[in-house]
Amino acid sequence: MAELKLEVAPALLRMLQQSARLNGLSLEDECLRRLEGHVRRSRRLEEVMEEMRHLRGQTGAPHGQ
């Protein structure tokens, strides 16, 4: 499986983790929720998630794995 490492500002990471907990989601699913337009979109986050989708497609890993 391909690995993607991100460097995220600590404050942003805490905010994403808290939002994921409040929504009962994994951190990845919280990021996807944001990309689907349920909250303000981040161009950089969109680029990162697109790369993750691309890598997932190459490995054949189902969503959430």
C-alpha cells in the first residue's frame, strides 16, 4: 500500500480531530466530508485528497482502509 505523509499545523490538526470526533468520523472521513462541500473547502486539502484517491485506486484498497 502506498503511504502519504502530511505535515499539518498543530492547531489545524486539533481542529480536524475534534470535528471528526464530534461527527463520529475518522480523520480521513472528516477530510472527505469537508471536500464534499459540507463545510468551507480548502484547495490544498482537495489536492491532497485527490492524491490519496489516486493512490487508493492504484492499490485497489477499499474506502476506509
